[in-house]
Amino acid sequence: MSSTARSPTPGAPLVGPIPGLRNAFCIIGLRAGVGEGGGHGWLLAQQIVHGEACYDTWCLDPRRFGPHTNAEMTSLKAIEDYQNEFRFHFPHEHRPAARNARTTPLTEVLRGEGADFGPVNGWERMQYLKPAPDFHEDHTFHFSNAFNAIAGEVKAVNEGVGLAEVNGFNRIEITGEDRHAFLDRMICGAVPKRDGRLGLGYLLNHHGMIKGEATLANIPAGTRGPARVWYGSAAASERHDMDWLRAHLRTDEDVQLTSLTESHTILLLAGPKARHVLQAAARGDWSAGAFPWLSLREAYVDFAPVTVMNVSYSGELAYELHVPASACRVAFDALRRAGADHGLSLFGARAIESMRMEKGFLHWKADLLTEFDPFETGLDRFVKMDKDFVGKAALEQRHKEGPRARLVSLQVHASDRPAHPGASVEHEGAVVGTVTSGDWGHRTGLNLAYAFVRPDLAAEGTQLSMDLIGDSIAATVIAPSPFDPGMTRPRS
């Protein structure tokens, strides 16, 4: 154990595991020292003894900062933090210090198109296209003046086809003869093992709670490499997931883990006309029969090598084109040329957020938390209790005891403000839950939210309320996925 001089960090302190080291923890960055908040030490002690705290501590976790961070960046952000010490940090407010830490060859191309950017684990990711060069988004807890711009992008994707860069996603290449056996132990559900197929899986901690979410894609051996699995997860999970996977490797397993986060980016093609654009840009048969939902294939767009995955986070027919960052400009330009006859337009992360809310899709560390198990989170179909996996014994015990909360979808009866994460959900004057995500669903015309609530209040039609900006706003529990609940569009 060692001590260090007290120094500030941007936002919350660093309390938890040190990235890349086993059984090493820190508690630093508290402005007035540990004595300012004994609760930090309590949470750290739980992590040291039990491996996890009773609350999800991601907002304090040192691994929330990616490998791009350094002392110089910390100084810039700490100064900025002090300058704004007595100001609210508004939703979608991205402050200017230490920006452009991680970019791709498309960053300046999109900026020239009028893109507004926000940092995601240091990566500059397009949020939306500004309606005018001098447009500035209002900082507000209500719906902002970017509402119509985002609505237009959703409409264009829903009725035609859109193109977005989704950079920075965590990508770990898993090779070796034991790769599937390793993943079968880590994932609580079925693991796709057939070449050319992909699926979604969830990792649990030793308490049976949700630790991570990953897309698992089986790429066959070929000229680009050996047979391998691409493990894809949220950008912010870069250090977190690598540490967790490495900690569970056995010495007798033939498994290698290699990060490809810096080397690749994703071009997302979405909308009912997406197949027409892909067919015009890449050789081969891209029909639904030849390339169905949850398939992958290596191909070329112009001369850029891409790995195409038929998967959707928007609820529309969509293709993820995973491309080396060095070749992404070639692929991007070719897709725009191919899409010119189909009215292809650009869209950003805020449109994706709106669409995923309408589909009941979840976001890591917003809706997927270590405070809840997969049954409480509504992920029953992703759990196979007839196999062994990390956290199974604890999950079996929790399942016997019954749920302590349920994740529900809510329609918020307000048109001027979204539900914000952390807002209290109330029933008959008592707090019965907490909001995890909220946004306007532009295809359904619904103000939507997710929240964990008491199990007895999780039935569809239950009337609740939320404390939003000091007002009590009515909300109704609705069925998840109010847009295309049968998933006909992604499978079309």
C-alpha cells in the first residue's frame, strides 16, 4: 500500500481496479482527501474483498478513462472542471478541453459536412449534422433545438438509407483452438460457433450480475488471418473488458486476445434501401437468402477490405462494415457514390440513440448494470442454465429468491422534456425505481424511457410518475420495442 499527494481528476475520483494490473486498486483524485467521503473507502473495500461493490461503481472506475489519457490531458480537464465547478453539466454538453484525442480519417470529412461531435472514450463521434454552419445546440434539460435535425436523420433512415461512422467501438480479436470453449465459460447464454455467424452474449460477475455485453462474430480462416472471433462491445469498455477476459484465461488454454480498437472503425449502412447500396458497392449476392440476418462475410468496397455484418441497433435493415481505419475513406466514398441514386444521407449517434430506445435495445452502463441480474433486466432469452458459466451459482440462488427489480419501458406523458438517467420513478408518493435511459422516439412519436422499478409495478399499463426538472410527470409502463416488435425490418 502506498499513498500519494492529493490531486483532482476530471469529474469523479478514481476508485477501483487499476487498468492492466491484477489485484491492484487505487483511491485517488478526491479533492479534499478520503476524509471528504468515507463512502468511497467503503465501496473500494467491497471491491477488494468481494470483487464488486453493492452499487455499480463505473462512474468512479479508473478504467473509464481509455489508453489515450495522460497527465497533460488530466491537467487540461482538471482546470476546466474547476472553471465549471458551480455549473450544471447539461445533457449533451461536450466541453472543449483536450478534444480530438482520438480521430479517424473521416473526422475532418464529416466536420466539413457540418457534423457536430461528441467524445466517446476520447473518440470524436458524429452526433448529428448541424442545420446551419453557425448552429449551436442549447444547453438544457428539456428537448434542445437539435430536436428537428435529429428527427430528420431518423426519417431519412426509416424511409430510405443512411450512412454513419460508429468509431471507437471496443474490438478484441480472439484466436486459438480453445476460443469457443473460453467464451462458452464467460458468456451466460449460447455462443455462436459456426463460421460466418454472429450473436449477442452477456457476461456476468461472480455475484450473478451483469458485467458486460458483447457481439461475438465468427470469421473463418482466409487470406486476412486465421479462424477467429471478433468480440465487440461498447467503446467505454475497452480496458474493462480486456481486464475481465484476461483475468479468466487459464494457463492450459490456447487462447490469444488482441485489441483491434485503434486499427478499425465501423461504417453503418441502415434503412430499407441499405441492401441496394451495398449491392452496388460490393461484389457478391447480398440478398436476404444469401446473406441473412446475423450473418457476416469478408468483402471489398471498392478496394477497401471490409467485414460486413448483417446486424442492427436501429431496428432497420442495417449492415455494419468493419474496415481498417487506413482504408475507411475509400469505403466511405464508394458507399456515398453507390448511394447517390438512392438518396443516401448521413446520420449520427443521436439518431441511433432515439432508434435504439424504440427497439428496447440496451446500453452498457446505462441499462446494463452490476446492480441487476439478467432476469431482472429482461434478458431471460440470453441465459442458458443448462451449462456452466461465470456467476451461475450466484444467479441460481438469486433466481430462487425472486427479482428485486424489473427493467421496464415507459411512455412519458410530456412533450417538452426527456426522462434523464437517475430520475426517480414514483408511485403513490413513494420512490419505486430509477430511470436509466430516456429519449424521444421519432418513428413512434413517443417520449420513451427505461427504468428499474419494483417487480409488482412492472406490468404493462401500470401508471407511475417521474420527477423531471422538479415536476411530477405521468408515465405508463408499455411493452418493450414499440417500433416493429416482430423484428421484420432487420430481417427483411
